[in-house]
Amino acid sequence: MKPAMSEDKAALDRSVRPRQGPLAGIRVADFCWMGVGSVATRLLGDFGADVIKIEDRIRIDTPRRLPIYKGEPARNFGEEVVGGDPNRGGLFNNYCRNKLGVTINMRTSKGRALAERLIRKCSVVSENFAPGVMERWGLTYERLQELSPNVIYARMSGYGHSGPHAGYRSYGPVVQAVSGLSYISGLPGREPSGWGLSYMDNQAAYYNSIALLLAIYRRNQTGLGTEVDVSAIEAGVNLLGPIMLDVTVNGRSTRRPDFPTGNRLEWPDAAPHGVYPSLGEDRWVAIAVFNDRQWAGLVDALGRPEWTADPDLATQPGRFAAQDLLDKELARWTSQRDAYQIMELLQRKGVPAGAVQNAGDLNERDPQVASRGVFFEMDHPVIGPARFEGTPIHFSSMAQDNWRSGPLLGEDNEHVFKGVVGLDDDEYDELQAEGVI
């Protein structure tokens, strides 16, 4: 049964239409959940593929229960909301726009049989469960090849599906720690600080998107499918190139009194170089001085206070050696002024500077972001109009096909199971009555 819509939203057109874009004609059985999988397949949906997101009514996709909720006070990220409307989650809506949504109870034999019938109609299958889940359902690569010849089987996990750690589970913060990214983060002389949010969930998702596109391109050229196995840990290691080169070639440790550098720049000798407090709660401004000309511009903007006349600050090496003093004095000045006013003043003086922007600034204030159309709006039958993050790529001959906001739970069961899979009315009603869909 389709979720009920309020009367004022009932007229919103949610009908499925033919997709447009370079990936039109590709149908994906998408078992992905959370960001690392959902963001990967979102790119396919954005550019024309029919991505069919497969969910479970009992164990719904976690982002359906996570902030952000439109019109409500901010919650801590990761704070699940139990018992709420599963169609209100802003995070889910953003991850899963331009996708179809169906429900299958994979714990039942009829559910697994239905999933196989759906896979027969798809040329791509994607998943990012803990290793072993798909195997327990009998959905090995060999079985998928029987169901859909030349299928692309895209598998995404923390450690990959081979090796001694293949069975381990992970989330973004774990990936960041195991891959070495957390170890090189923080302030000099302090313990590693780790990374906020789940940085590698999103980064690994982009690797997954690239892998999917490569597999599709290869199949277009050769007619052959493939099994894709992306390890988020290895994606994290790939981001360590310069650091690993420094360690192996120069023999330098990544934990030493002057490293990690925090907001300071290791090379060239930029000083001051950092993020400084500005007027308001949790407001900041970034400032960087690379040469004597920029220093002169900064001194002029500051009003030539006495401390700037110190002979030790007359040269860039001297300023680099006096970063603690510079940071202290500059923070005293910036903390009494608005970040955007500081930015504009310093830029007029030829000093690189920028207000540290939050989500509100990006959505409502930044003229470049607005001009490029980074964010766009779509309507939703439960939460109403909402903004989405776009794809940061513009093409001269094609555009992102934004046809619908995220699917309601089980919204497209009838369209997919009757129209795509081919269930008749009696079969459909039976599976619905038994809780299979």
C-alpha cells in the first residue's frame, strides 16, 4: 500500500517518466544503504539511469532516521529518531533523489525469489552491506550472471571482499582511522584528532561512482560485465600520496613537534596563515600572507599597530618564526570584526582572505554558489519544497535529470513489481498481504 499523502500535497506529480541523460536505459537493482553506497548510485540516477532502491520495511535505511529534519531544531548528527515518519529524513531525501523506491523482505524465501526476478530485469546490481550478507541471500556474482548475463555487480565495503580483514565491518570514522588519515590530522604535539563527520563515506562513494561508470563504459565497448570490488580503506590510503612520499623518501615521521601543522602551512613560509575567530558565535575568517607585499597590505588594514613595527617581522622568514605572536595579535583584531567585512577589507588590500562559511552562508549568501546553481529545489509530498546539493560538474551538451525527490518508503512497489518485474494483480496482492513487499 502506498504511503498516504496529505491533501495539500496529493496533487504533487510523482509519476514515473522515461529518464533522460547519457545513462538512460540502464536499470540498477540498488541494495545500497547509508551514504557510501547511496551517494555512489545517486550519480547514476542523476544522469538518467533507473536506479531502484531496495529497502526493508522493518529495517529501514538508517538515513531515514537521521537528521536533518526540515523546520526542526538541529540535532546531533548520528542521533537516530525512532518511531518518526520514515519519509521525513532530509539526509535520505538528498542521498536518494532521482531514484525509485521499493520494499522487499529479504529474510523470506518469497522476498529473495522476488529480488531475483527483479535482477533479471536489471543490468547493474549494487550493494554495500557487510561482506557475507549477499552471499547468505544466494546473490553471488555467479548467480547474478545466471540471472542477468553481462551484469555489473558493484560491491562496496570497508576492507574489500578479499584478504584477512574482508569480514570486518566499518563506517566512515573507522575507515579514516585504519587508512591512516586520522593519524596525520590534528595539531602539532597533540594526539590525533580524527576527522569530523564521516568524511570517507563520501570520498569512497565517489570512487564507487567512478568504478561503476568505468564498468558501464567497458561493457559498452566489449559487451562484458564484471564484478567491481571497492575498498573504502584503500580509497583512504590513496589520499595519502604526498605524505607517504615524504615518509619513504625523506624519512620524516608524521607525528613530530611541527607536524601535523594544523592551520599553518608547512611550505612555503606563509605567515600569518590560519583561521581566526571573528565577531559572532562560532564565526571565523581565513587569512594567508605569503610575501612582503601582502604583509604590507595586512599592516595597513590593521591600522599599523605598534607591534607590527617589530624588526623581526620585516621579512617573511622572520614572520614565519614568529607565528605564535602573529596568531595572538591577529586573533585579537579579527575577534572584534565581522568575518565578511574582514574578508572584503583584506582582499581590497591584496591579502588572501575568506570568511569561513557555514551551510546557511552557502545556501543564502555566496554569490558564486548561487550563480553556478550548486543547490536546486524539488518538492516532496511530506516535507514540501527542499533544497538538494547538485553535481559540481557542468556539461555543455547535457544536464542532470532532476525528476523527483527521494522516494517514499515502498512508493514504487506497484510500478516496479507489476510494470517491470511482471507480477499480476493476484501475485502482487498476495506478496503485500504476507509482508514480503
